[in-house]
Amino acid sequence: MKYLFLIISVFVVACQKKTAPSSSASGSSLRYLALGDSYTIGERVSEEKRWPIQLAAKLQPDGFDIAKPQIIARTGWTTDELDRGINQANPTGEFDLVSLLIGVNNQYRGRSSAEYATEFEALLKRAIDFANGKKERVFVVSIPDYGVTPFAKNRNPEKIGREIDEFNAAQKRICEKYQIDFYDITPISREAVQNPSLVAGDGLHPSGEMYKLWVESFYDKVKQKLGK
């Protein structure tokens, strides 16, 4: 009887190992690198309300041992500035998850979508490299439409919206080229027209509640990435 119990115990342990959430090769916590600008660093919201932090916190109860995200982002950064910021931060090692959200400041400064596409593609390649070439561990978040915020009320909101759509279309094409998941949160950002609580106190940046909606919209897909 004790031998039967031993066999069953071994079988249960083996099944648990087989179905357990993915972790890094070293067996330590999963590593997450978030690249971006003010939307990633969470301008005007507390640290725990930044969307990469919310994402990691939501993954923990589902059994994913994920470390605090390493965020390389700064308010006002364009694609070329993010590239330099990455060089300065010099993140090392393999990351289990990498996200990229960049481009709003390219649009705001009047730069062309063609220039943006070239620089965004280079950044996406870097993101893939940080994931050690594992494209399934990389995702891109679309640029939100700040044209719907109080800040942009007298700044030609319609033009801003059209140009944001143009930049996002370029993103999507490049993501499809490299087989990278593209999460379109722009429609959610436009809900701020009817819901002021989705905008931070500065009248421009998303609130923690807005970031929560973003995370909820792509959470299941990210969870599947880590479960592969």
C-alpha cells in the first residue's frame, strides 16, 4: 500500500511541475522590462498605479512569480530619446516579458510618421533582443489619443486623433511584420471624453483607473504569453 502511495505522490508532483506557470531559466522570479515614455512611467499617478506595475501585481495572485518591472521611460521622450535612454540604463540579461509604448511625443513635436516608423522598428528589434529573440514574450501597446483630454481642447483634437491613428497604423504594420502582439488601447483612451475620471489631475495624462482598463483589456493575452 505504501508503494502505491509513493507512486501517486510522485505522479502528483510531476503534474504540478508540468502545469506550473513559466519562470526564468535560472528558476528565479520572472523579469519584465517596460519601455516607453510618460504613459509607461505613469506621469501624475502614484507608482503602484502605473500600468506595468498594475500588470505585474495582477499576475502575482495567478501564480506568476514576477519581479518588480524594470521601467525605462521618461515623460516627453520620443523614439530616439528612448533609444538613448536604453543605452544609458543598459539593461542586462534575458527578460521574460518586454513591452513597448512610444510615439506620442513624436506626433506632438510634429515629426513625420515615416521617421517614426523607422525608429520604432529599430526599438522593436531591441525589445525582441531583450527577450532573447522570443517574440511571443514581447508586446506593443498602441498610443492613446490625448486629443480627447482637456489639455487638447483648443489644440485641434480632430487633427491629433488622425495623426495618432496614422502612427498607430505604422506600429501595427511593423508588429505584423515581426509577428509581435499589438494591443490597441486607443479606443479605451477615447472614453475619457465621457468619463473625466480616466484623466489625471493635469488634464492630460491617464489616471490610474484608465491604466487599469488598459491592463484588463490585454491581461489574459499576457498571461498566455507567460504560460507558454
